[in-house]
Amino acid sequence: MREADSGRPALALREPGTALKLPPGVAGRMASTRVGAQTLTLTVGEGWANLVLPSILDHELVVVE
């Protein structure tokens, strides 16, 4: 995992269905894409966030808050 320009953790996602371990202090109440401006369905349990990405044409940034 590397840090994005914002100083937050960033990682490359290779699969459309993804599980992310949430860092301390992140509740995982919502997820959104920055390039496509979409709100994603997010399921959170036991410190993990599960989401499904829509099709991506070129690149995307997903933010989990």
C-alpha cells in the first residue's frame, strides 16, 4: 500500500468486487468515485468495507469515508 498525494493510504484495485481493511477512525459510512462522480454501495462489517466498482473506462479514484 502506498500513500496518495493527500497522505491517505492508496492501493490498486484489480477486481470489481473488493474488500478493504478500514484504518482506525474510518467508519466506512459511504464510498464514492471521484472521476465518475458515482456513489457506491458499501457494506461494512468487522473492520472491512466491501464494495463493487462499476465498469471503469480508464482510471478511477474511490474514496471511503
